[in-house]
Amino acid sequence: MREMLIQYRGKRSQKKMAEKYGVSQQLWSFWELGKSTPKPYIMKQIAKDSRKPMEKIFSDAFDPRS
């Protein structure tokens, strides 16, 4: 689970967040679960919007041991 991504979503629905980033609700859910990782340009936008480093939000994607 990507806790920082879930915290960033807050009380907004997955559907609302998916619409904001131009993806499906299912894909947003996969991102939160760590089953999938956004494309780099979307990771950068989420990092900018959330004011958190994308390396922290998506730490599993940046972990060389994975």
C-alpha cells in the first residue's frame, strides 16, 4: 500500500482523483495498492500537487531491491 498516496487523496474519492489525472478509477486504485506505477509525468504532477517527493510517494518503484 502506498500510504502517502492515500493520504494525499484524503477524503476525495478515487474516481475524483482519477479524473484529475486523466486515468480510470481502477488504475488509481492499482496505484494506491502498489500493483501499478504511474507514468513518470503523472508521478511528477502528483508530487508537485501533493508537495511530496515522488521518490517518497512511490518509494517501492524507486527501491533497487524490488
